Amino acid sequence: MNNRTTILETALAFFAAFGYEATGTLEICDAAGVTKPTMYHYFKSKRGLMEAILSENFEPFLQRLKEASTYQHDITLNLEKIMRAYFKFAQENPVFYRLQFSMQSAPLKSESYELVSPWVKRQREMIQAMFRQAEEDHGNMRGRSWGYTTTLLGMINAYVSDALAHERELDDELIYQARHQFMHGIFS
């Protein structure tokens, strides 16, 4: 493992355990076995380090989410694909998932919230676009895309958070239950 990778992995562990604002660069450097100038060579700043962590973890996920949220004229199929994308992402990256989720709940003026917000916005936009397209096929959904997006993401994050905290599987059965629950809300 090279210094850059070691710094990224160490920083992710520290930020997830203690929070972005509460973690100092010296702590990360000491734990990674590198000097501060080495860290600054790769990332320029603590903020640059967090930006790299967010980018390297979110970019592959957003590609998967883009594919999952491309409307198939089958809302049930799209919901399953979206849930599967999030569940797989959480299973593959549980430490990062917890970190980014906690950053979303940080105070609105905090640096954590500011850093994660553009990534959350991109997710919301993809999912909301899918719901807007579904309105064409399902008239009862008109004008509700924002609410559906908010509810779906809240539901997914609740399922994932609970599963990660209690070491439960994010499996096909859970996807089925979550999708079924969400579908009742759309068509009721």
C-alpha cells in the first residue's frame, strides 16, 4: 500500500469514528506513519483529504445509481434497482456509508455538511428525475417527486443504518420488504 492509500484509509477510519471536525491532521498522520508534509503533498489540506475520500467513494456509486434510476417504465423494477444499489454500496463500504450519513445530519453551517451536500444533491436529482418520468405512467404520482425522493432516501438510510448497526444482511428479502412498503405509499 502506498502513502496516499494509507492516508485515505486512516483518515476514513478516524473521520468515521470521531467526526470530520473533531479529527486533526496530526492524528491521521501519526496513525498512518507519515509526516504532515507528506499528507499535504497528496491532499493540500484536511478539506482536500475529505474531498478525496468523498470523490473516490461516491463516484463509482453514482454511476451505479445513475443506471439504477434510469426509468424503465416499471417503477417497481426501478425501486428495486435503486435499493439494491444503496444496499450493495453500504455492504461494500460500511465505514464510509456511516460517515457520509452522519455528515448529512451535521449542522447546516458545518464544513461536514457543506462537503457532503453536493454528493447528496446529485443522488436526489437522479432519483427525483426517475419519479418525474414515472408520473407520465402513473397520474396519481404527479407533483410528488420531491416527497417520494425524500421518503425513499429516508427509508433506505433507515434500513441501511439499522442493518449496519445490528450486523443484519442487506439481502433480497429486505429489498423486497422495503420496496413493498414503499409501493403501498405510492399507490394508496
